[in-house]
Amino acid sequence: MAAYVLTSHGMKVLLLEAGKKLDINKELKSMQWPYDHPNRGDIPPDTHSLTPAEYRFRDRPYAKGTPYHHVYSYIESWGKGDYSKNIVVDEKDHPYTGTPYAWARARCLGGKTNIWGRLGLRLSDYDFKAKSRDGYGEDWPISYADIAPYYDKVDLCLGISGHKENLDYLPDSIFQRSIRLSKSEVMLRESLAKMGRVLTPYRAGVATDGLKHNKYRSRCFGRGACERHTGGCDIHAAFDSPTGLIYPALETGNLTIRTNATAREVTVDASSGKARGVSFVDTETGKTYEARGKSIVLAASTLESARLMLLSKSSLYPNGIGNSSGHVGHNLCDHIMGPHILGLVKDLVGKPRTLDDGRPGGFYVPRFRNLTDRDPNFIRAYGFEGFGGNTMEPEHAMSLPGFGRSYKKAVRDHAGAFISLSGFGEVLARYENHIDIDPDVKDKWGIPVIRFHYKYGDNEKKMSLDMVNSAREMFDEAGFEVVEARHEILTEGWSIHELGTARMGTDPKTSVLNPFQQSHDVKNLLVVDGSSHVSASCHNPTWTIMALAWRSCDHLADQLRKGEV
Ligand SMILES: Cc1cc2nc3c(=O)[nH]c(=O)nc-3n(C[C@H](O)[C@H](O)[C@H](O)COP(=O)(O)OP(=O)(O)OC[C@H]3O[C@@H](n4cnc5c(N)ncnc54)[C@H](O)[C@@H]3O)c2cc1C
Ligand code: SF4
């Protein structure tokens, strides 16, 4: 987003990308049927993806000592990992240490947006001003009114589908055509309305009506393999950074891309104290170079940007660049995941099949706790992502007991009758939850790696119990049979929504960045990813990351024109 906005202002931009430039059209195969793939989409036998349990019992670095040629993160273990194994990192080359953490990374042009889940939600003043409501943590230095025009720009530029609900705690976007709800989802929506709760179609960062201004992207055709999120969308109806932002930025003639270029340090001009450039390693030759610029914008993702700042030590900045507050790497937060409920809608057993997974998602149930009431057990909130209806592979129905002809009939009869709710809850930002640099372990290119010090607390545990209880209550009310309910929280990091390691604020003693994501200490250094978030909210972060980056880069362009940076 930074490259897109700055080049549109006529600025010359050099984009350093640690990963390769994949031919993403060859890589993503969202039209391929399982039987057309030699392994039905699974990764080759000499490779391994970490399982949920391994994140708990294996020593860190996770891939050390494993017999496999390549080791990938857990997202490949969802199945169909062969479609994204070239997008995610090989854990063998990219180790990390410390407390258990499931860290999914994508090193290629466009990063994780090539395979993201696409739920695009706005934050509201319930999030930006959460401290004013419950006294915990810090308020953001901006309010919804500051960012709303930029959410609008992101909606129009990239496309988002959804249905207007007029909720002040989940503001509407400028939506394209909404995704159709399946039969069971409509039943749940109607039942929840009677409870004063909302079920809204998945707000997907997908151009359901197309985008006339962007020739790289297509309208969504609602095809069958979309549920294979980690396989991406090969016609780019779903937003990904390359087709949504980077290729259009290249067309301005102002963008230069250098792939296989891993930034390892922000260099400093000793006389002015400003950032001078970036020292980077060519990952193919191992040679180190320095690129210089008037302003340096970090957007390497929440954890990598913090790593880079901590690695950038100099006599002027002995704790790392922009770290006079000591907050870089701290206040790490994300979303708890794991609490989950599965229901059976008996009225739908034996009904004809419908096409429900040719959709970029199912539905979202927004938060309902701590809005007007105050929950006695926990602060903040959670929402649910859910899905009801038929899927290409009826995984729930396949676990029915039996065999032979009667089993096949049971699977067919039950295939479209299941519905699920999976919770996503806000993890409180705490100073003690942090990363630092491991003094002993380095990655394949000799760059010291991240060490995690991160644990969930009491608030998260109490929230997870409530998630399952409230989900059960909703299914009971709708008349769905609960066939599975679990409240265990998955390993830290699982949500892939890491945030907060260089937070914004107005006080340079307690924050790293100003409200325009500019370093308090080094004016020409910006950090425009999730590290700037002050709290996690329970809403998925990517739409906010992009709206904030657009706002900050508009501001930077203005400052550069006036010679103020
Ligand atoms: C399977 C999956 C599902 C998801 N679902 C959702 C969802 O539904 N909704 C939502 O809001 N979010 C979702 N996310 C999260 C979303 O993808 C991220 O919030 C988003 O991609 C963050 O963007 P980013 O640019 O900060 O980081 P990234 O996408 O990680 O991009 C960072 C880029 O920086 C590069 N880089 C890293 N280090 C360096 C370095 N030292 N030098 C040079 N380059 C470097 C990387 O190679 C990469 O290209 C999901 C993620 C995954 C993987
Ligand atoms: S359903 Fe739409 S978003 Fe999903 S893969 Fe197909 S075209 Fe892409």
C-alpha cells in the first residue's frame, strides 16, 4: 500500500522484498479439482507441515533436527498445502526461538495477502477508544473519524463484498454485491435477530462486481475451490497485494522492485540522526548492499519490522532504531482462536446439494459482549466466523460412523447439514508479551532471529469459555443439534493476526510511532504495518493496516513536498 500511494503522488520508490517474485498465476490454481492433482493437493512426502500438537511439544526452533527436506508452518497442514508451499517460508531456513508460537510467514512479492482468508473488517471507536470504556491499556491516538475516509478509499480501490448492517461497533464498508447465505446460515441469522444478535454475510475483500479501474483483477465467479483459502484466487477476484497494488504502482513508472533482498538494518546518518537507507542481503548471492532514500518505510509485517528495528543498533540508537521508549517488540497481541462449535441442522439432512463453497466465505457474527453491558468475567470482545452448507469435500459428514453403501448414503445425506462457529477474541496488549533478538541463533543468511516471550492470560482464558457457552446458546435457540464443542485455545500466534510491536501514541515515552506511523525519534522512518496497532480489537486487521498506511503515506508525501522530512 505504501508503494501504491507514494508512487501515485509521483514519488520514486524502491521496494525491497525478501522473497522471490513468483509467477503467481501459475502458482495459484483455484480452479483445479482435487483429482487433477497427483496428491489431491497434499505436500510431497519428503516435506512436513507442523501440526497443532508439535507447536506445544517440540523444542524451538521447530524445524531443528527433523528428518524432512522442508518444514512448513501449520497452515499447510489444513490440507491442500501443495498449492501454497512455495509461498510460505521453509522453517529450516527461517528459525525462531522462545515461547511456543505458531508463526505463519510468506516470503514472496505480496506476502501473506496471496493466501489470506479475506475477511475485511473495520474497527470502530469501541476499539480505538477501548481504554476510555474499560480503563485497560491505551487508547489509539486516532479515532474512527480520522480513518473512515481511508477505509472508504481502500474499499473502492480494492473491492469488498458485504451487507449493510448499520452497527456502530462494526462499521459498514462501501460494499459490492454480498455473498449469498446458505439455507442454514439464513436460519441462524433469523434466530439470532430474535436474540438481538447479528449474522452478516462474510465481508470478503473480494471484487464480487469487479473493478473497472484494475485490469489485473477479475469479478468473482463463485467457483468451487474457494474454500481452499491457502490456495489463493487465480483470477484475483480476491484481493492480493501484487495485482491490487504493486502492478498498478509499477505502471506509474515510479516503482522499482528488488526481490530476493532481505533488509537487515536501517542505516543512520550520524550527523542528522535521520535514517539514511537500508542495508540488505541478496538472498541468492549472499552479498550485502545499501540502498539510500529520503524516507524509509518499513512494512515487513508486525514481527519482521520490529526485528529489523531491534537489529538496527548504532551509537545514536543503542537499543535499536526508534526505540528510545523501550517499547519496540513489546505489547505484542493477536487474537485467540480455537473455541469452536459444530451443529447439525436436522431439517437439512437428505436435502439436495447446493453450491455453498463457491463463495469466498460463509458468515460473520460480530461481537455482542461489553457493548452496553459489562461482562463480569472479562473485558473486550470476540466475534465468530462461521460456515454452513455443502463443501467440495464434506469433512464433517465423512466422520460419520459406518462403511460401504449405507455410509456413502449417510455422507451424501448429511453433507450440507452441518454449520460451524469459530471464535476470534481480542488478546490484551501487555508490555511483558514481547519479542527480542536471540543472541545465539541466526537464519540462513546469518541474520539474528526473533525470540518470543508471549503467553495468553486470564482474560483470554475466561473469554474462550464464554465463546463456547454463547455459541451453544445460539445453536440451542436456533434448534441445531450441537455435535462438537471445544474451548481449548490454540497455540499463541495461530490467528496469524500478530500486532502491536511498535505502537502509535502521542507520548514518545510510551509509544514508538506518532499518529501518522512516523517514528517519534527518527522523523523520516515510518512503520506502516500491524506493529503500529495499539490494541488488537477482535476484528481481523488487514483492512485497517491498509487504511492506516494510505493515510500515513498521504501525510508523508505532503511533508516531502514541503521539505519537512
Ligand atoms: C492463511 C491466512 C489467512 C488470513 N486471513 C485473514 C483474514 O481473513 N483477514 C485479515 O484481516 N487477515 C488475514 N490474514 C492476515 C493477513 O494476511 C495479514 O494481516 C497481512 O498479510 C499483513 O500484511 P503485511 O504486509 O504487514 O505482512 P505480510 O503479508 O507478511 O508481508 C510482508 C512482506 O515483507 C517481506 N519481508 C519480511 N521481512 C523482510 C525483510 N527483512 N526485508 C525485506 N522484505 C521483508 C515479506 O517477504 C512479505 O512480502 C491471514 C493470513 C493468512 C496466512
Ligand atoms: S469464489 Fe471468487 S474469490 Fe473465491 S476463488 Fe473463486 S473467483 Fe476467487
